[in-house]
Amino acid sequence: MRSQAELLARAAQLAGDGVPHALATVVSVARPASTRRGERAIITADGALDGWVGGACSEHVVVREALLAIADGEPRLVRICPPGAEGEPPPDTIIAHSACASEGSVDVLIEPSVPAPLLAVAGEGPAGRTLAELARTVGWRVTDEIVAEADAVVVAGMGRGDEDAVAAALATGAGYVGLVASARRAAAVKGALRDRGVGGLDRLRSPAGLDLGPSTQDEIAVAILAELVQWRNTGSGLEIEHRGGQAALSSRSTAS
């Protein structure tokens, strides 16, 4: 079994690698119980438990609640006890009844670690550069490569390599794929990709970003980030209004 220091080091490594997991810590014990205050375990999204928070009486409950915490990103306090032994738990405590013969109770704090969304910004256009800076400021992870694990991809090549970049983005599992382009340029890119047999073009968001009216390149980046945040937080991105034609972009850029 790992030491407490080793468990905390592994949790830090998982967080650094962007791996979703939860840290479960025993915060209170009513004897008899098979664990002690301060014992910890790490639970990963596949349901694997590494550490000790009690035996079979506790582990399945901790794993279940940890997976729920990973899913919703919210910490929770769980009291595992026999029926009728709930006592006076702190507010918002989740009660899970145990049928174990020991008849002890355990309070476990479960803290999820869910990685920030990963945004891939492809291209060297000024709106893309500003978008990358802004996204980092609000806590998103950002890469300039289109990778399979990206949550969102924005192509901002301003006419340079847009078709290949969009095709690569649509081949990922990204929930958001946007193209910074004028309406005319976006239509041309879609047409070329359709001729190439690229599927999923209905997923392409172009013009990308909320409709803020005539805008500078930096303001377009703000509009795209606003749309990304709304998409991420509400899941309503497909219904929100896009930048209507991005007329300002078409007049300021060389992409036509």
C-alpha cells in the first residue's frame, strides 16, 4: 500500500497530466471501524481505487460517490454508517447506509480534480493569438497543435492551411470546432472540404464567436472565448447566435 506522501504525489502527478480523479480523505471515524482519520485514497475515472478508506463496507460507496464527483466537479462529504446511526451530520452530508457487522461509521471527504478544458488554436492569425492568451487567463489549457484530446479547436489561419486544419479538427472528438473567417471564406472552405469527402461539416462553427457586431481582431477573440465559455458551461452552444457574417473580419483580413 502506498504511503500518504506517495498518494499525494500521485494525485499531484495526475492533476499535472490532466487526468480526472478524486481524492478521498477520511475526516471522522466512529469506532469500531477499519480505518483511521487522515487515511486517503485516489479514485480514477475508470473506478480504480488506490489507497485505503476502509474495507468492503466503505470502498464501493467511496468509488460510487467519487465517480459522481468527477462527473459534476463538486466535492462531497459522505457519511457511511448503519441504518439509524446517522447522528447529526454536517449540512449537505450524503448518507450511505452500510450493513457491515462492525457497525462503525466513517465520514469521507471526496474532492474531485477535473482538468481544465483543452483548447487547440491552429494558425497564426491575430485573433487566434489573442484567443490563446485570453483562454490561458481564464484557466483553460491551450495548445497550438490539433490533438485528439482537445475539447475545442479554433482554426485561425486567415486563409493559410484552413482546409487541412478544419479537416483535422473535425476528425477529433472536439465538441467545438470553429473557423475564424468571413462568411464567404467559410463557405469556400466548406465547399472544398465537401468535395474532398470530409464529413461532419455541420459541426463547423463559422463565423466563430458570439455576434458582437463590427469588431477588431482582438474583439473577435473575445467573442470566440465568450462563445466557448457559454458552450462549456451550458451546453447551449449549438443554439446561440454566431457572429452575423463577420463583416468586420472580412473587411480587415486578407482571407476572402
